[in-house]
Amino acid sequence: MNNKAETKFIKLKKKDAQQFIKSLKNKFKNVQFINQKYKIFYENDYILFPLVENRELIEKLTDFVKIYFNSKVISKKGLLNLNYKNHSLHEALKDIIPEKYLDSIPHSYDIIGDIAIVGFSENSLICHTQYNTYKKIIAKAIINVNKNVISVFEKKSEIEGTYRLRKLALLAGENKSETIHKENNCVFKLDVKQTYFSPRLVFERRRISSLNIKKNEVIVDMFAGVGPFSIQITKLNNVKIYAFDVNPRSYQYLKENFELNKLKGKIIPFNMNVKDLLDPKNQIGKTLYNKADRMIMNLPEKAIDFINTACYLLKNSGGILHFYHFSEKPNSLEKTKEILKNELVKLNWTIEKIFISKVVKSYSPEVDLVVLDLKIKFLNS
């Protein structure tokens, strides 16, 4: 609807306005009748409240005000309230883009700091018609809906490569990819084009950092990225974390980030592939061999390929493993347990106890992201 369209208004005497609002709340509880997208009008002794675009609700209200306020619902050209902030992307766009494209509006998108990252289904209408025009309109609406967002990028590829990056293209706002992201009372500086970071694991990182972690534990964060697990754990716990990442940019941001946060524990960062720790000549590997109390393996697409490194670093007497894995549906948890069990048997290790096994989220229609928190030990220990 635009400024020239007819809008429904309830026309009341000014003296009845407060009682009208109070009566609405009492009778209809949480039902929203007033359309805040449009301005309220004042005409002499009357006040005109714009109404939501819902025929059933307007019919209920018409009967109500006729009986209790001797008033009526009228039609009139509405004026948009320029200070109104849309509460959802769909709401912001339903009067702007043609109705046939509304199903193509993304249901979700990631916000990292002041940057939004959005993807479009290749099968959606919007990807085949008015390609750039409507995508840019949607991107501008994302900025409108989210007051802290100043840049919107489109996903142009899947996450790929050793550094787990995806190609991004600017759709709207400032052409900058570095940002400061706040999460669970921590701050993380990062570049969305040069480092991997998923805001969708916010609750999982809170869960891990809030576990009963013992003082002075030795923890290895095998795929640390910019430090979301390591920093949140050491902020709450007096432990020592050896944090590894193969991406040099992630390593640089990791070092900056533990300086930006007040930590109880200590983080020792390394820019290297953890597989190199198995090299008999690797001094770091020699130092950490059979020393770790806990391992974080947040590389769900390939973590199983590094299980031999985890066993090399964990204490033979037993240690905790936080193992993340992409597993096919159905029965994704059972499949993950079986895969991990089989790999451990090859290394002469066994699962002593499973503390947590759960689906973190549905990654796609075919795949779940699952996590296993478990204690494993060397059979000959």
C-alpha cells in the first residue's frame, strides 16, 4: 500500500481516545489494531487512528466502536509514518515488491556485527526475474529492519577451501567487510570475506563455555578461527587453551581478539594445520602429546579426518571431546556415533561415556549439524 491508497481509520472524539485504547487492551488483549506504519490524523474535535490491513479484525472493531463509542470506521488516504521501523523483512517489502515475488524473500539471514549476509534460493522467482533490482530492494529493507546493519552482502558460493570461506558480493550499504561482532559478553573483530565465522552457534558456544570446566585444564581448540570458542571459555574459566587455525588472517584476528576481551584464562595461538602436530619433528606436537584434558573439534565437514590428531593430544587416561559433524538424515545422531566409534577403534581408543548427543541445527533438508560431548580413553592405558 502507498500514500495514494485508501486506508481504514477509526474516527473518534478526542475525549474518548484514551478510553478507547484502554478498552482495546482489556477486551482484545494482545491483538494489534492500530497500524503504526501510518500517521494518526487530527480533525477538529476528532482523532483518526489508522487500522491494520485485516478485514476480519476491522469488522470486529467496527461493531465494538459502534456500540461503545458511537463511532465508525472510515476510509481515507493514509500518510506513511516516516519514523516507523518495520518488524520483519516480509512486512517491509509486502507493499514494495510484487506479490508473486514475496515467497522469494529469504526467511533468514546472518548478521555479523553491522554486516548482514543473505542468500537466495536458485529456484526462487527472484533469481530469474528482475535479478539485481529486487535483490537490492530486499537488501535495503534488511538495513531498514535492522538498525545496526550498514552493509548487506549476498552469498555467491558455498563455504569452500582450506580456509572455509565463501564469495560475497555487496548488495547495499557500505562496501566494507571488517566488523566487530558482540556475543555472550565478548567482542570479536573479523573480516567476513577473509575469515570463517557463524553467528548461528551463539548458544552452542555459550553452552560449552558454561560447562563444569575444571581450573587449569589444558584445552586444544583445533579449528579456532577468530576465537569464538576459546575466548568465551577463557573469559569464564581459568584454563590454558592452545588455539590453532590454518588461516593466517584468522590467526591475526584471534590474537587481536584475546587482547580485546578480559580473560581469566590464557590462550596460546598458532597459525598451523593441526595435522602437522603428528610430525615427530614438530616441537609443539611433542609438547602437547598426551597432555590435553579437552578437545574442541568444530570442523563439522572434516572433523572425523582429524580424530587421530585428537587422540594423539588427549591424555591416554581419558579426555573430553566436543565433536561436531555434518550427518545425513534420518538418524543423524546414531550415524555420527557409529562413524566416530569405528574411527576410534582403529586407533585403539574407546568411548567411555557420552554426556551430550544432540542436533545443533538442521543444516539442510538432507543434513543435520550434530554435536557429541563425550569422554574417550586409550584402551591400553
